Amino acid sequence: MIQVSKLLAGGQGLASVLLKRAASVTLDWDTRQKSRFQATDSHGRTLGVFLPRGTVVRGGDVLVAEDGSLVRVVAAPQSLLRITACQAHGSAFDLIRAAYHLGNRHVQIELKPDHLKIEPDHVLADMLRAMHLIVNAAEEAFEPESGAYAAGGHGHGHGHGHGHSHGHGADHGHDHEDHADHAHAPAAPAPARKTINIQAAPAPHVHGPGCGHDHSHDHDHDHDHDHSHDHDHDHDHGHAPTHRHDDGHSH
């Protein structure tokens, strides 16, 4: 038995000529969702697969044996239910509803733009038909969703090396490629929050281009404000030894 402990998702990084020469192993979903199993490849060799726990094997992945040989994984066709929307009595939105109800029942689902696939279940089939969906038996490969946080869950048979950059709409001032050269100070604990009930006031009108108001109004405002403040200062300002302020600021 040849031990296998490494998997290349989608054969990422391998030349096509190597993939063509590689042996293959055909596995159904029940086997591929396991991280430890035995199988026989197209060259008749027995493989003992020991992958990190939680790893899901997909069609198109490549197993690397202990002797360096490559084994290409083929997803075996299996009995499934193929679910499509009824064009006469429903819409494509019905597939979203179906996925929601199946997900609530923790059913493994393969999601496609125009159909869903699940493993055979006559109770679920009756439920889906009652929702005006079309349910047919099919013999196809099964690649259900693994979950957003599943280990090794590359989901659709392609590698997630993410060679592309994700735009964040802002210019970052430092390089994210290597964080080993600098350390981030630990974030200060957030202060305790108090709930304050504030009555919302109407939003003020903001004047500007396009607001529809005439902004050429005359600013002839009368600013006749009486500032006759009585300052009875009885303190010494240091102007002269006997100088004091009395009403009217007469110096």
C-alpha cells in the first residue's frame, strides 16, 4: 500500500502534461468527504490516504503519494436528485427558497445557477414538489458546499491561491505582503458603553449645488445688538497704583 498525505487542490501549480500522465482514482462523495480512506488507482495500486482531518477531496484534486507520484481524483457519478424551477408555475427564486429549507435541515446541497443537487430522499423530494419545484433522478458527480469555514473546503474544484488583489477602496500606507518586520500594538480595550435615549431631530437642509434653492438672497441682516454690559470690575489690572474700572470703562 502506498501512503498519501498531501493534496493539491485542483492540481494547482502542475503542468497539464503531468496531469495527463498521472494515474487517476474515481471516488464517490461518501469517500471524498473523509480524510482517511483506502482506494485503488487506475494503475492497480492500493492507496492509503491520510490527509489532515477535515480535508474534503474534490474532483480535479491531485493526491501526492509518498514516492512522489501523482494521482488525479475523479468524482464518480452517483444517484442524485436534480431540482429545477418550474417555468410555468414558479420562478428561479423558488430555488433560493428550496436551498433555505434544505439548509435548515442540514442537507448537503450542490448549488448551481439554475438547479440544485441533493442525495436521494423521498421525503425531501415530496416537500420540494409541494413547493412547485421539479425534482428528477440523475446520475452525476456530487460536489456539495463544504461550508464557509470548513478545512480544505475549496468547494468548486479550483484552488484559492488568490493571486488577485482585493480592492478596498482605500490606499493602505504599508505593505501587507510581509508583516513579520513590524509589530502591531495590542488594541486598547473598548470603553464600556452606556445607552442614551436621544430624540432624533429633523435632518437640516444642506444647501449646495442642485438643491433647487435660490442662493442669491440678500444678506442685509440687521446686527443692531446692544452690548451694554455692566462690568463692575473691582480688581486691580496693574495699570497704576490707584487705577480702577468703574461703570463705563473710563480709564
